[in-house]
Amino acid sequence: MVHRFASFEIDEDTRELRAGGRVLALQPRVFDLLVYLARNTTRVVPKDELLDAVWPGVLVTDGSLQRAVSLARAALDAAGAADAIRTHARQGYRLCAPCPAPAPAPPTDAASAGAPRPGHEALARAHAAYARGDWDEAIEALRQIDDVEGLTASALQLWAHAAQCAGRPHEAAEPLERAVAAYSARGDRRRAAWVAILLGQLRLEWREPVVARGWFHRAARLLENEPPCRERGYLDLLGSRMALLQSEIESCLQLAERARAAGEQFGDADLESLGLVHVGEARLYLGRIRDGMAALDEAAVSVVASGLSPWAGGLVYCGVIYGCMTQSDWQRAGQWTDQFTRWSTDKGTAGYPGLCRLHRAEVLAVRGDLREAEGETRATIEMLASQAPWAEGDAWVVLGEILLARGALEEARQAFVRAIELGWDAQFGLALVRHASGDADGATSLLARLLAENAWSARSRRGQVLSHVAIIASAAGR
């Protein structure tokens, strides 16, 4: 049996999904999902029914279904039909089958009849490489098409995401900017807004908050008259992160809760889990430690349980581990670091190895392995500068703390100053250097100011700051 919709054909006998005469690579379960939806286009198929049909006799979670739907949409998006699979909140999914697209005009040259359009083979190769995690091959195939005939907006997005997963995030900006222009030109405001949000996220990670805010406002304007959708949830997620950087913690929590709820409503596991991370972080900074750690633990588990994308999974783990470290919960941080490292290796994700090494270095330092911790951190700094510049300042803070523990006070001070130059708040570390140098009054004054101003380094590690205030005051005879 062959099911036809839009420009697609689902051939059950050959187990092929075809678009415009080319075969799109699909994982077996994703193909089974599409077939079942194609057989039942007249109704909304409940989630439980889909789980039983696609994974018969296998115990899986809703996350597996969400991941399969996401992969199916990505394949359909190659021909601009990602919206063919509709999510019905708390009910299930439905394949909406619009009328087939008009057949193309016959070729004028008889010799060219039946010949594939240039670029089809390369595009199929790009999708196949992307599906198996071969990011470099996917990028090269897409580049070949772009050089000859240009890329569609969806293919430009594919290129950008492959570049991020390959640890080459600076290559993602140009294709995303071109995708925003392409979607806007054809009046597709929701997709244009989605890509604008991705650009805002990237610019924020590159320590360009002004540019990030510009993309945020661009996306907000594109979504002004749109109904509730997952894109609004991602806009709230970006707004939550910007509020956190501005120390607007209550606003951060409110926006994060909205993002998490949107992820649940629209069946987007990435959005739901990332929203949960920001919920956890905001709760920690508000002093709701137990609730905050519970949210972070749940978010970390969802990386595997809900089958998050490499991009989202890396951000979730980093947020979780950092949250653990701010509370000096080193046992929890060590366990999630081990999970993160294994997950990153299994996924073949190159975008986050520097962060894995940085987290490992911090754990080593706390365990007393200072020499090894210093070596790991120094090796990480250059890697982060190119792959994850938003975390480079954090690496210099870690190096400063290790050098301080070793008694290399001037080197530690220089490391903290470098972190500040990169936009990271390292005042807490500088206060400890003053104390170690014998300037108890200067250290006490700086710590008191940090607490009074509710500075980031005091807010994120409040317990540690208060502990050192007590230690330094005691040493000074106060």
C-alpha cells in the first residue's frame, strides 16, 4: 500500500518515504509511526494506541513517542510539510493530509526525462548523515547543494544544527540568518520566529546580549498575532535566561514555568526539560533549595528518558551540574558529570566535550587532585573559546580557584581578572585572594558589598560566601 499526501509517498511494501522522487532516510520506528498515522488520517490517534502499535510488547515512555514524532517532522520538513503531523494536547497526534502538490511540468529535453534534479542526491545524503550523527558529512553535502543551487530554509536550519552538534557553532549563524529571511519572505511568521529565537540563544552564548535581545524582540513581533504555539514557549525560555542574567529572578521563574508548561502542552520534550532547568536555577537563587534541586534532577533524567536532542541535552546537563556546584553538592555534581560524559560520548556530540572536562576538573579539585585539575582546566579553556564562549569565563574562575588552593596567589588573581574581562562575576574569588594575601579587612569589605548588592557570585553561591564571611571575620578577631 502507498499513502500519498502533499509531495510525499509512504510505500509500506518497500518501507520508503519518498519526496519528489527521492527516498528520505528514516529510522524503522519513525517509519512505523508515519505508516500508522497515514492509515488513520480521519482521526486523532491517542498516544497509548501509538505506543502499542509502534512499540508492541516493549515498555517505553511518552518521551520515546515524542522523539519519534520530532524525527518524523524533521524528515517531512525537508519539503516544507513539518506541520502535517498535528499535536492535539493531552489527546494524541494526527496526520493531516493536504491535497497532493501539482505535478511538475514534463522536461523539454527527452534525454532528461526521469533524471533526478541536481542536488537531490546530495540532500538525501545530508539527511542520512544527519540521522546517523555524521555531522561533518551532512554539512559538506549541504554546502555542495548551496554552492550550486542554494538551499531551502529548512535545509539551512539542518546545516546550522549540524554545525552546532559538530562543535562549530560559529558556522551556524549565517544559515540561520538566511533561514529567517527566507521564512519571512514567504510569510511563514512562526518558523521565522523560531529561527530568530535560535539566533538569540546563539548570540547570548557568544556573550553578545545586545544582539541576542534584538533577535528576541524580532521573534516577539513575528508572534504577535499568532495563536498559542511551541514557539511562544521557546521565546519565554530565551526571556527567562535573559531575566536571570539581569538578576530578575522572579521574572525568570515565571517565564521558565510558562516555557515548561508549553513544552508539556505541545509535546516538545526539549522545551519542557530546558524550562525545568531554568525553574530549578531560579528556585535555587530564591533560596528554595530542595525544590530547586528536585527540578534539576528531574531535568537531567529527562535527557535520556525523553530522548532529548543533542543540543538540548547538553544545555540541560550543563545547567544541572552548575546548579549542583553552586550548592557545593559535589556528590551530586560528580554523578551527573559521569552521566553527562557517557551521554555525550554515546551521542557523538562534539559541542560539549570542553564542558565535560571543565566539570570533571572541578570535581578533581574538590577531591584534592589539584595538579590534574589544573591541567584539565588549562586544556579546556582554548576549547571553550571556540566551541562554547559563553562558558570560557567560568573556566577561568575554576582555574583561579585551583591556583588559589595551590597557593599561587598572583596567578589566581590574574585568572579571576581574566574571567571578569570575559563578562563573568569573579569578585568572590578576588575576595578570597585578598584574604589569603593577609588583607582580611579588604576581603571582609568586598564580601559584605557582594552580599549587599546581591551580586551574581554571591547570589549563586550564597552558602559559600556566608561561610567565608564567618571564617575571615573569625581570623580577623571579629
